Amino acid sequence: MILIFFFIFGLASCGLQVFRGSLANSPEAVHLIRGTTTLKDSVTIFYLTATCNGGNFIDIALYNEKSRLSEIYTNLACDGSVMSEYSLPRLHGDTYSVRISGVQSSDSTYEVKVDTRATSISISDGVGTTNVSLTDTHMEIKTFQLTEDMIRPKSNGYYSYVKVNVESDNKFLNGSESKSVNGLRYVARLLVTNNMRLLTDFYTNYETALSGSLRLSFSTQGTITVSNASSPALVPGTWIIALKTQPREYAAEGNKNVRIRVTLVTDYEYRNEIWILLGISCLGFLIPFMARIIFDAENFRFKNLRFKDWCDTLKNWFWSGSKGITYFILLLAALLIVSAFQVVNAKYKDMIGTGDRDMCYYNEKCYRPYGSIYDVSVNGIASNLPFMVQGIILILYFSVCEACCRSNGHMYFDYSIPYSFGLALICEGFGSLLYHICPSQIIFQFDTLFMFIISIIMIIGFFDGNSIRDSDIRYSRVAKHKTIRIPKIFAFFVGPVYFFNFIGNALEAEELEYGISHPDEPFKYETSNGNNLPFPLIIAFYIAFALWLILILIWTAYKLDLLPDSLNPQNMPQVEESASYDRSVKVSSKSSYLKKIERHVGTAKAFGFILYAGIIVMGFIGVALGRVAFSLFILGILILAVIMLTLIFFVPLFWTLLEFFSAMPQAVAHNSLNLKVSKSVLFIVGTILYVLIGCTVTAVSLIFFGKFSVTDKSISPWKSRELNNDCYLRNFYDTHDFWHLFASFSLVLMAMITVQMSKPCRDCYLHYLDVRRSHIRRITSKNMKKRRKNGKVGEEKAAEEGVVELADVSSPPRENPAGVS
């Protein structure tokens, strides 16, 4: 009976044991820790806290009675202070004692608490779970064992990794305490390592740089992935999970309940997923040909194209033809991408060296490592491939178009803007790739840089289609503005945009204070101004930014003919007529709808410009007040400018559509609607479908970007992790990867519209107008003869009525509504 009592007492006392005494009779005291021999089959740790009084110092050692090796050894000043220390996790099974030594004195009293805890997490079928309760004064430690057989990949071509996930209900154990602090929650830190000696430093200061560890902050959830590429790398042995709460700014005591889940994956592979993504990206080659069939039905077969001319175009690409903007994009890419890589790589190396995963904003729940090569999210990197693939497709397609112009002996063509779209898409893929190596607020500018450039190219493309090039003097009767020079593009657009974006991001890169947050305002956070710029310089920066916006608006008004000297409708340019145009053939007069076009295009431009200027003013106020992110503001006004210009330049098309459908019943009544106008019908219906597809793809991409965002780099890392979601498709791609895919298709769709409006080949454009006129004359003459033969009307009346406006349906207005090239 006595033996049973001592055995039960030994098990019960294996938890927290308290030793009190003094050094009045001896300079040394030894206390036996009971119950340690019963922990032979589990990994355990000792957690020791001590305090003493008397004005001297004492030495405390927790040691193995058999080997005489110390698990904990420290000294303590006897001034009432409290010290705490953890031992390293070990497979204990021996007898342990605590020895206190110091100066013999009747005033020297001490109190030592030893907490012996089992830490092992059992992994069964690749999963192990446990629950812990965190307080302000303790650090919870758990361990799990990995063997060589456990982490061996399923087969060749596969990789293994371990995910350590923590989740918390974020509530206090005591409901009354929760009410006393208004439901405030607090943040914890997670550490995963196989180096047991890092635990003391982590407990002492959780922000200490700990090489050979992986650590992060979390409130409701957090995930750490240990792979062959991580530091530390995935190896057999004992792995440690340590959790500790961050200091709180309120006095209420409470526990944070955390559920730990360890998942072992041995059948992970990424190559097939990347090949699938590349295959989907290659479908983008359909977009340029679809646009050519719709917008350039006369030349969609690449008439007279010779393979030799295409090979010569590729061979002589760098020194043949005008490619000023394309070379400008190449220069920017060479300068900026290299610089961006240096900055990103330095930040990434800092994250790996310190083990602090808070430095980079990953979607940790869908973090798929790059095998044994690179500890980055390979799905976030690979999802940028669609931008590059689409860019290559555009460059190859426009090289075919250029070769076709050479085969047909054209003289006036400039594919600089079309080529620059393809190159800018490739550079956007690289910029976004660099950003996703270590996503953060200050790195975000490299992700948006070429988005800015693509938007600027689109704006320039709209105006270039109605501008005079140096080598195209005969187009002066179609346009009266000069094309924008390359130095002006850099000096007034790209340079200022990059400068203001860089300074704006630097101002927004504030130090985020970790700590407490209200559950009803999960994304409200406290910040301390982290910028070092004096207030007068900040004011000067915003004044300069406002002046630049004003100048850009004035330039836009000039290009849209909204300034006072260009409001006269008599100054509207006239399309040059080729020598083959027969003026003797009478074509039906302008319809009332086409006259309305000329009358209302200026009104549409003025309305769009006023609306755009108002949005810029409101956005600028939001940026100055810190309510709108700087990068998103600049990108937003550029994208809005593209949308506004598209709508303005498509106004003639809208009137043409209205005229076509209103004239169709009358044309049918006169039996003048025949199959020979099918190309015009294809243009009208195809344009509608093309715009609808483009709007749908763009809307889907923006929904994935905004509604299903998986991170937010503008808030604290632990708050951003509350947005983390599991993989969306094939256990590999998340919703942000779908934003990349749909955005690449959306940019190509918009680029093709811009290219058509920029009219890269002026010979093709003027030839298109001639073909349209000849087609109109044939239909008009045929219907007039038919009506004379039937004797329905007199010759003079027939000549006047023609085909009842149908000719104008097929004929584009002077400015060619879709800018067909």
C-alpha cells in the first residue's frame, strides 16, 4: 500500500514542484526532482523559475544524478528578482536534482519551481495534433520526431515537406476577463527549429535574429513550412515547436488557447502544375488572330506574306524599322529589373538569415516550396509565367504583321508601340516574379512598375493613332498633332511616375506595432511614423506631385482638342483620298447619325475629361490623408485614363452600331441587305463580342485581386495571415495566382484594341478606307440599277435615295471607329 502511494505521488509530482529553503546552516542545498524516471519514453523539458532574498548571489544547477551533467545552470542576485529558464528537450529517464549554492547566511532564502513537461507530438498517417494554453509568463514547447523513412519522398520526382500550423480561437479562457479588457486579443510568436540551443534566446527576446530557425507572429492562424530548401532544411531528428505570447499593454491575465497541427507530405511535385499553366497561357495566341479577323477583315489572311520576309524581319529586328519605344522599354528593363533583384534578394537573404517570416508576406497556407532549390512559394513565382508567354506571343505576332507589310511593299509602318506591349508584358512578369520572392510594402513598387508603363503605352497608343509621324507626311490630313517623342515619354511620364511612386511607398513603409487589436476592427492597426523625412520635405513632395498631375491634365486636354484654339468644328481633319478614288461615282449622303457623331464627339471628350479630373482630385486628397495607397492611386488613374480614352475613341463605333440596327429594317424592306456586307456585320458584331469578352476577363481578374486577396502588405504580418487561404485548385494554386492568369489575358485583349487604334501601318489603314469606299460604290450602283429596272421609282429619286443609309452603315466615319490598321 505504501509503495502504491509513493508511485502515485511520484507521477503526480512529476509536473510542478516547489522547493523552498535557506542557506543559514549550509552554503549548499540539494533537492531531488521526483518522477523523472517515469518519463523514459517521451521527450521532456524542465522549466525552472527561481527567486531569492538576502542581498547575496546564489548559483542554481539542475543536473543529472547519473552523468553529473547540468541541464540548467545559472546565477541569481538575491534582491527579490525572478529568473526563468528552459532546459533543452531530451529523452529523460534518469534521476535529476536541483542544487542551490552560495554564501552561508541566515538571510539567504530562496524559492525554486521546477515544471517537468512532456512535449512529444505523435505523428500518425502523416498528421499529428495537440493543444496548448499560452500565458504571459510561460513558453510552450512541443517536439516531434522525424525518421529517414518518414521524410523519404514517395518516388523519384517527388519532394517532402512538413507544415506546422497553429490556430487560435483568439479568446480568453475566462469570459469575465474578456469583458474587462473589451475583448482585446493578443499576439503570439511561433518558432520551429531543430537547434535546441535557440530556445533560451527565443524566450528572452522573441525578436532576436535566430539563424537556423523559422519563426513568425500570429493571432488566429499561422503556418511554417519546413522543406529541403528551407533553413533549417528538412532532416531526420527531433524538431522543436516553441510558442510564446508577445508582451501586452494591459494588466488583465488570460490564456491563449492554440491548436498545433503537424502535417507531413511526401508526394509533392510542381513540374506538372507549371506545364499545365504554360499550356493554358499559350491559348493567348488566339487573341491577336481573333482581333485581326474582327478589326481587319480585309487583311486577316496576311495576303502576299512570304516566309522569307518574316525570317528577314526576325533576323534584322534590331537594326531594321522604327522601334524607339521598344528600345526604351529594353533600357528600362536593363536598369530597373537588375536593381530590383538586388533589393529583393537582400531582403530575402535577411529573412533567411534571421528566420523571421514576418519580413515577407506569403500566403503561408498555400506555400509550395521550390523543391530543394529555393525557399520561395513556387506557385507564386510560376503564376507570373502567363505574362511572359503572352508577351512572347505578341512579339511574334507583330513580327508577322511587320513582315506582311514588307511583303506588300508598304512604306509607312511603325510597330514600335505594338512590340513595346509584348516586351512590357515580359518585363511585368519578371517584376511580379521578383516581388513574390519576398512580398512586402516597399517591394511592391517593382510589381507595379511595368503596370504603369503598360498603361502609359496604351495612352500613348491612343494618341499616336491620330498623330503625325516623321516618316508619314501624307497622314497630315488625317491628324494634326505630332507623335510623342521618346525623351518626352521618359521626362514627363515614366520618370515622374517612378519617382513619385518610390517616394510615396517610402512614406507608407511605416513601422507596424504588433500587439492588441479589437475583434470588431480586425484590420485597424496602430502605427508609428517610420519615415525620416522632415515635414517640410513631405509638403514639398505633395506640392510637386499635385503640379505634375495638373500639367498632365493640361496636356491631356490639348491632345483631346479641348483647349480654346481647337474647339472649332471646322478644324476636324479630313481623311486623305487615294488617287484611285473615283469622284464621279456618287455615294449616298451622310446619315443623320454620322452628323451627330461629329457634333457629339467633342462633348463626350469634355465630359470624360471633367469626370477624370474630378476623380484625380478626390484620389489625391485620399492619398494625402493616408486613406489610399500611393501605388494603387497612380495605377488606378492610369488604368482609368485607358478606360476613358477607349470610351471616347469608341463613341463613333457606338453611333455606327445604332445606325446599323436602326437602318436594318428599312434595308430589308428595300431588299438591299445582301451577303456582300457580311464583313461589315462581322466587324460590328465581332467588336461587341470582343469588348464583352475583354470586360468579363478584366472583371474576373479584379475580383480575384480584390475580393479574394490572400495577403495585405499594408498591415501587420499577423493580421495579414488572417487573410491566408488554402490552395484553390489542384492543391497548388491560390486565388492570387488566378489574378495573374486572368490579368495577363486581360492586358492582351486591351493591348490589341490599343494597337488597332494606334494604326501601326498607315498604308494598311488607308487601303482599308479605299476598299470600304469601293465596296460601298458597288453595292450602291447595283441597288440603283435594280430599282431602275423594277421601275419602282424614277431615276432621279433612285439616285438620291441609294440604298437607304446602308452605305453609311458599311462605311466607317473619318476617324475609323475601331482604328483598324
